[in-house]
Amino acid sequence: CGALPYAFAHLGLKAKVLATMPVYKMGQMFAYDAVLSRCKYEDFRTVTLDDVDDAFEHVIPLKYSQHYTLKEGGMSIDITPYAAGHMVGGTVWQLKKETDDIVYAVDYNHKKERHLSPSVLETLFHPTLLITDASNALYQEESRKRRDIALFDQISATLRKGGNVLLPVDTAGRVLELLVLLDQHWTSSRHTASLCFLSHMGFNTLESSKGHLEWMSELIMKRFVSNRENTFNFRNVKLCHSLLELQKLPEPRVVLSTQPDLTPGFALDLFMAWAPDPSNRVIFTNKSRPGTLARRLLENPSIGNLYLQRCLKEDLVDEELEAELSRRRRAAEAKLKEEREAEERARQRAARNSMLDYDGEDTDHLLSISSLFKGYSVYADKAQFELSKLPSNQLGGNFLMFPTSERLSVYDVYGERVRVENYERLSSALADNQENLDLMDLDDGDENEEEEEEEEETPFKFVRQKFEVIVNCAISYIDFEGKSDGRSIKKILSHVQPRKVILMGGTTDGTNHLANYISKLANPPSVILAPRPGETVDVTEATDIFRLHLKTSFLESLSFVESASGAKLAYIDGMTNVPPNEQDDQGRWFRPEPYLDVLPQTEHSGHDAVFIGDVKLSDFRDQLISEGFKTEFKQGLLVVNGTVGVRRDPTAPVSTARLMMEGALSPDYLRVKELLYRQFDVL
């Protein structure tokens, strides 16, 4: 979540960012929480909260199945998001450009969960390229019921011993599934232990979740529509935004806290405090990144002692304190000077741009343009002077026209004469009142300054220190990642049947295993790639399809036939012409696009019939029955009146859907053939 703000702030990224509305909102929660956690424990200035806001201003929110078109230079790419089922708003992206159809599906879940509907990846058939991950290729997921029972048993056993339970979680993603599950379990089992969600952005996360129910599961939507029951109005979950608030809750406690990898944050603080007690437990719900503290604990739960480096705040003293205070004074003075200069520039700009819209006949207010240019030549070849030489009180309007003059009205919008002396008296009274207020403020000035000095935080610095943590608590892992396992991935890939596949994110063994399985499918992809991190691969595909312009004379020669679906179809019989290179208005040579023109009459040779459409044998059987035929299926063969058979050609590709008819030439055969032809649009 920090890469996007960093790219906009430091790498000069100016691109559009497409995301669903929940990702737009929840992504900000992720970034805010990460920045706040880092700033609390170290001098972190790589990304600021302002950088996060600036980055998310470039996000274009989309809905599921909403088409968004990127256009540039006459070319376009259609981008469509579909539900991934992993996190709220999580997306499987489909990119289409002419004949190319690319599907990007990483971190998807085909199973329905308590707060999310499953992925729709299985409905995106035959993409040109499928980019997916192989991280779970060798993983076999246990049933949802067993997983939930294991979580409840471990929590209950720890609470009975009087221990606390820590679940390191993310800010606004998979934590929602855990919160819904545990809140329902607390209600049904009547637990008395404290259930808490500890996060900098916990309140914002839940409020955002309450407003995105249409992105959740059908059950959550049904509850809200029928009973006005919002699942995220938790009965048992307490929100805490600091360790001080958490300490006020009675023990034992079950705490869901950020960050999931035990990077600097509340979860790391609680781990260091609870780890020495053997009655406590830490339950990880997702596989952490390699190299993190959480990953070390998962790989070696009985690790014993740990040595961690933490940054602690230390007040500045002596020379360091004086240097920091001097730096702050200089920064404050520079800021004050800049503000005053900006105010002065704004005042001067307002004085130059001020203009009264007068239309009256009072001769005392006539402003002659000739008086403005008195002493200067008004001829164009001699008008070499700067307007700044003119008196400032004569530069009244922005719209003066040479050599006319403007009449200034002395009447207001209600037709009453404007009396300047009234405004002068009012201005004087306001000035006197402001002086009195300033004097009153000066009386309390010393007290206010003392309060501000007390509220101002003492200058500090971060000092890195090494700590020893004795790990006696229980450590376990229960899978709540919400990703499809290896068996499900294989079924989905065999169903989608992509032409090309790129596997990423998995281990070497897992990637090779999945690639070997894909290569043995009935219709295997032509290309299977597994690039290493940082490696660039070429996924372009050469096709025999080119862009052509259609001339008006050619379009007028076509004979369109309306299909059963309402579309108009025509068979094209023409010739391609490639025009010579041309020059544009600036003298640059370019190659015009080729165009399609009418074929001369002498070269028309006709064409074979073209059948357009797809026929389901079950639907065709219903048509035959309505015509009085007796039909039955025998091992995929549709037998009609015992003499004619219709089947799909097993040797034809799936995309062609070729049908075969068998039987002796008879009236039944000819009638069945006629009815079969009617199922297609024939050109």
C-alpha cells in the first residue's frame, strides 16, 4: 500500500489509477495506518499522510463489470473489473484491445465467505493471456468448518487459563471476515472475555465497511434490505486506538491488532509484552512475507529467545536541543515571511484587479483614456513604455479599451446615490473596534503563550536499541487468507482454458508443479511462462488481423441480413488498397491506413455458405419434438425417429462447435437438415 504514494511523491508518476470504490477507501486506511505506525516508532519521512492523499486523488473509482476505455492516438484499451472474492472490492481485471483479451487474476477466492461473494474468474473463458499466481499451488486447504472450530478451540483453551490471545491482522482487508466470525461466536457462546480491534484506523475501517454493503455477500445485503440489520454494527467488538485504551478493558483479552507481519505497530508492542507469559497465545491468520518477524515465528514456533531492534524516543538535551530549537525558529520565521509576502502579493493583485461597474452620467467620475497616456505616444510604432510607469490610482479596470473612456456610475443596484462619506465613517468605526479587540488580546497574551509552550511537544530523537524477548507463549497458524488452494486453482485453469499463461508469486516447486499440470490439459496453452522477479517477458501475439478503413462506396454495396438476435450481418467480398505515403501540414511523411474497397464485378466468384451461431442439442431436441419427431439421446448422439443422428464433432476445436448429421437419405433426413439450418444465420 505504500508503493503507490511513494511513486507519486518521489518517482514522478502521473498515471491514472483504476480501482473499485472499496479499494479506494480501504486502501487509504491501509496506507494511513502503515504511515502512522512507522512514524510512531521511528523517524519515518519516506511517505507522509499528505503523499497518501495526493496519490489517492488520482484514483478513478469503478464498479464491478463497469467498462472503462483508455484512448490515445486513435487506439483504445477496454478495462473491466470483476469480483475476486479475496477482499472487499478485490478485483480480477480484464483488458481488451482488438483481438487480445488479457485477464489478470492474482489473489482470488472461489469460495463464498461470511462477508464476501466468490470470484467470477470461471466465467471469463478462453482469454488470450491469463496472468495468475502459483503461491498456493502445493497447498491443500481444510474445510471451513474445521478451520473455524480450530480457531474457537484455541481461543477458548487460552481464555480458560486466564491468558490473552493476539491475532495480528491487516487494517481493512481480511480482518473483516475475522471480526464478523468472532462477533457472531461471542454472541452464541456468551464469552465474557474482552474482544477488541486495536488499530489507528479501526473506526474509519468499520464505518467504511458499513457504507459498502452492496460489495459484500448476498446474505449481508439480504439482512440489511429485509431487516435493516447491518452486519458491521458489532455487539461485542470494542474499538481501541491506543494501548492506553486497551489497558482499560478487563482481562483476559482477545485482540485483533495491526500489523500482520509484526512490523512496527500495535501488534508488535503486544507481542513483546505478552510473549514471556506461557498462558498467552499468538494466532497468525495469513502467511507472512519472508524475512519478517512473523515468518520467523511461523517457521520456528519454539524459537525461545529473540533479539529485536526497536527505536525509542529520547528527549534532546544541551547542544542538540539548542540546535533543534534554533532550526524550528528559523523555519517559523521563514514560514511567516513567506505568508506575509503572499498576503502582500494578493493585496497588490486585488488592488490592480479591482474595478467598479459604473454606468452613471456624473462628469466628476469620467475616466479618460487620454489622461492615462498623457505624455506618451499613442502610435503603435512609438508605444514603447511600461504600464508600471503609470500612477497606480489610474490603473482602475481590467477592460479599458483604447481610445474610449468609461463612465462611472454613482448609483447602486437599487437606484440610490452612493454616498462615500457613509462608508468612510463605517470604516473608521470598524478600525477603532479592532484596536480595542487587539488590546484585549494583549492582556491574555502571556497566558496563551504559556499554554502553547506547555502543549508544544519537547524535541526528541529516535534511538535504536536492542531488546531480548523471551518467547514462552503458544504460536499457531490458522488459514484465513481467503485464497483458492492448489486443487481449486487447477480446476479453474482447466475450465477457463487460456491460450497463454504467466505464473508468478509462487515457490519454484509450486510453480513447476502447476506449469506441468497445465501443459497436460486437454487444450493446453501454447505458452506457459514463469518469470523470475525483475524479469521482463514479451506477451505480444502476432495475428493476421489488421485495421482497415471502410470506404462509403464499399458500405453501400453490402447487403445486410438481420439475425435472430437482432444483429445485422453481411458477407464482405472486397479488395485491400494500401495508399502511398503522404505529407501532413508540417511537411512530415506518414503512412495512411489501408482501406477496403469494392471488388470489381469481373472478380466476383461467390462464396460457400457461412453458418453463424451456436446450437445446443437439448434446444434442438425441443424443436424437433414440437415438429412431431421422436427423439432420444444415446451417448451424446441425438437420435431422431431411429434413422437420423446429430452429434457434435469430437475432433473439432471447442470454439467452432461443429455439428455432424448421420443417416440414410430420406424425407426425415431432409426435414431434420432443414430444421437444423434454421437454427443458424446463413450468409
